[in-house]
Amino acid sequence: MNLGISGRWALVCAASKGLGKGCAAALVQEGVHVVITARGDAALQATAAELRALNPAVQVLAVAGDITTAEGRAAALAACPQVDILVNNAGGPPPGDFRDWDRDTWLKALDANMLTPIALMQAVIDPMATRGFGRIVNITSAAVKAPIDVLGLSNGARSGLTGFVAGVARQPRVANANVTINNLLPGPFDTDRLRATAAGAAAKAGKSIDEVLAQRRQANPSGRFGTAQEFGAYCAFLCSVHAGYITGQNLLLDGGAYPGTF
């Protein structure tokens, strides 16, 4: 299928590894020019080289910086000639007990997982509407639909973003202008984040990380973890010309782990 987005420009956040990298790779393979961001310059430059090798016909620009700061956002946006596609992504806040979290801890989580995506949307949405095309994809978490007790910071911040998107995606001047906003809710994907949470669970249970990972694979109906490549392919479809009638949705990718009908 031709996704019809060759030649477009995308800004992909937290793209040096994991799901962000998977999204950037899928877009590059579809002929999309990308600006990728992350805090670590070495890993970001290595990823940029990989992406250029995937498709030498596109431009891949790497902007190292903290996207949760005004300066980091300004640098990333300045590098992108125009943002036709925005993929919001940020590492999740640490697990823990809400009794231990102070106001600063909450504000840091909200900055990364709610307020930064909103600020980037605010910067790009009206120019998208003026041009008559825009695709915004927010990578949130399956915990928005099925909260995980130790991930309260993520549950709260990402749910706030979800509520915001539900309203703004349906504004006539957004939806009528062929600008869509959707959230992708990843379940267990084979990423550094998953391994970090497994390490914490292993230490608490007195088990090895491999044991915890094996148990989690077996507990999933698919019997495995998702891959960044398949996540990226789903993201690329949502960014395509064929997905203009999908907006304001929360799309769960979890191998069937969520047991509900709705």
C-alpha cells in the first residue's frame, strides 16, 4: 500500500531508540523526511545514520536536546521546514508508591508526558490546518486503559493528555482541515523501558530478569512481546492519507492483553 506521504516532513520525539525509533524508521521507509530528537547525542546520531541508510532519498536531521524544555522544543521545531507529521513520545516516569511522590515529582511527570506534547501540538496544529494536512500521533501507554498500580505517575499524566486530545481532535477547525490526532497505547513491547520495569520486579520478587520476562511473555495471549518495527508500521498508517477518517482515538497495541470487550 502506498501511504501517500512521501515528501512530507515529520518531527519524531524520543527517537534514538525503542518505539520512537521504530516510528521514525517506518516513516523514512515511506519517503518521509524526518527530524528526530533525543537527549543523548551519540545514540541519536547513530540512529540518524541507520535511518539514512534505510532510504538515502530522504533527509534525516538529528537535534539533540531536552524536548521537555522550551529551548529543546524550539530547536527541534526550527530544524523542521514544516511539520506535517508530529509523533509525540517521551520515556515514562519511574514506578513507585504515590505516598513517596512530592509536587516536584508530579510536575516532572506532567511536563514530560502531558504538557510537552500539548505545547508541540499548539505550535504545529494551526499551520497544519492552513495547509490542509496534518497527522499527530501521541505515544501514551496501555496503562491509560488498564492502569498499573505502580505506574501512578504515568497513569495520571498520560490520562490528562488523553482527555485533552479527546476535545481538541474534534474541534471543527482541526477535524475539518484534514488534521487528525490519535493516541497509540503500547502494551508490552521489547524495549529498554520494559526491561527496566522487569529488573525492578525481579529484584522485588527475588527472581532473575529472564524469569520475569518469560512469565510476562507467557501471560500475553500472543505469547510474545511486540516489536518496535510493527509499532512503527501502525504509526505510519495513522500518518497516511488513508487514515483521515480516524481521529480522537485511543488505539491499543498489546497482543490481546486487555481482557475487555470495549
